[in-house]
Amino acid sequence: MDKLNANTIKQYLDKLRARGESADVVKRKLQSVEKFMMWAKDKGYLKHDIYKQMSRVISSASEKSSEAS
């Protein structure tokens, strides 16, 4: 979990977009990542401050994906 951070999420988004994934696919994948992060935070595997940083990245990306749809 040490390598999971906001940069990791940004890199994942870049890869999805580079592959030409649709905005809907990106949004669904981000929802899955967010659910995993919530689980990891609840179990104590992910620190709250890291969770907040990643959540902001996901929220921002989801908004952009919704605008693109």
C-alpha cells in the first residue's frame, strides 16, 4: 500500500485515457478504485490523509469524465 497515492491514481487515469477508454469506462473504473480505497482505509491499510488526497483526484477526474460524456 505504500506505493498507492495520488500520483498512482493520476498515472492510472493517464493510461486509461491513452488507451482511448470512453468517459463512462473511466468513471466506472474510478468508482471501483474508490471503493477499494474506502475498504483499505476502513481496515487501516491506508492512512486517512492519503485517502483524502486520492479521493480529490478521483472526484476531479470523475467530474471531467462526466463533462466529456
